[in-house]
Amino acid sequence: MTTKTFEWINKAIDHRAGPIVFVNVDLLFDEIRSDARYKDVLKRMNLPE
């Protein structure tokens, strides 16, 4: 995945975009789950890893 993907995810978090709350269960995010930045996203949202 690209840095751009995580930029958009972080923007969604900043703007509290509703669908971002599904980041830890939505299949669309499967490709980025192995990226270290994904764990940072979960921590930022106070979600379990």
C-alpha cells in the first residue's frame, strides 16, 4: 500500500468520518493490515490490534 492510503485514513480519522470506525473489521483494509502504519492507526483510534 502507498503512503497516500494512510494519508487518507488519517484524514478520515481527523474528520471523524463515520465509516472509518470499521477499519479493524472491513475487508477493504485487508491489504494494509500487515503494514506497521496500520497498527499506528488502530492505536490512534483506541482499537484493539
